[in-house]
Amino acid sequence: MKLAANNFLGFVLVISFCLLTKISKSQNNIPAEVTSIVNMKLEDGQNKLTSLGYEVCSSSLFGRKQGWYDEKNKICISLKFDKSKDKKITEVVLDPNVTECQKALEASRAVWLKYHDGQAPVNTAKINEERKKLTEKGFVVSYWIDEISPGRSSEYWVNETTKKVMFIVWETQTNNWVMTNSSEYKMGQNPAPKKK
């Protein structure tokens, strides 16, 4: 009886070890096309991950790392990048906390829902006057953000000839114009992930 119990315990331990080994191996198996982004510029690596079906779910600029999640295949990865101008990717590791990645992705998607292509559905005399001035200077509306900061929305305009960007800000509740100001050229395109 004791021998049978020992054999059963040994069998359970072997099965448990095999399962743990399998889980561990699956967690360490990052697809080769994902690991290929190491040594790429951050922007190029991000584009590659997006093309593979990953979405950014967290970002720490000062910690120089980002979390990316492939919802279809339930794979969560964390990438690190250096301080160089191009922000070269130095490491890609598997993040085993898939549930947290999913929650972070949902929160990230909620933020991006505020970004819209084209002109905002706001028409007041002052805002339209600002739009007219920008149009006369060769600017074209690109996108707008609903409540970019508490109580304020904005609309971004780009002039491809001069490589300049301007933005109009108004109070979300009252639609009162607040200001028109310049921004960096890279802000000329809607940064929100393309809706599938």
C-alpha cells in the first residue's frame, strides 16, 4: 500500500514537473518576428509590432519601457529602449501577467476613443474665424481630440509645405475659444491607432 502511494506521488510529481516545464517554455517562447525588433529604432519596432497585431498597453518614457499585447494570441511582452536619439530597442521579454496587460489595453483604448480624424463638430463664430485664418495660411485640418485635458478640447491643423502645425483649443462645455497656438510638426497626424 505504501509503495503504491509512493508510486502515485512520484507520478504526480513527474506530471507536475512536465506541466510546469511546458508552461515555462511557452512563456519564454517569444515569436522570432517579435524578437527581431531588438536593435531597431523604437518607432520602427513599434510599427513592426503593430503590423503583427500587437497594441501598446503601457508606456514609461522615463523608465524607457513599453508593454505590448497581442489580444488574439494572448501574448504580452515588455520592451526596453535606450536613451539615444533613436531610442534603440535593447530588450524584449515575455510578461506573464496577461490579465494586467488586457486591463491596461482596455484603458489605453478608452483614451484613444477621444481622438477623431477631421474637423470637430463645433461651429462658433470665433472658432470658425480661427479656422478661416489657418486655411488662408495653407493649413488643413488633420484631427481633433475630445477633452484633451479636463474641460478642454483641441483641433490640429497641418501645413505640409512649411512643415508647421497649429492647434485650436476651446472649452468643451461652452465651446468658447481659448487659444490658437503652434505645435511640433510630428503632432500633425492623428497618433491614435488605426481602427480595424
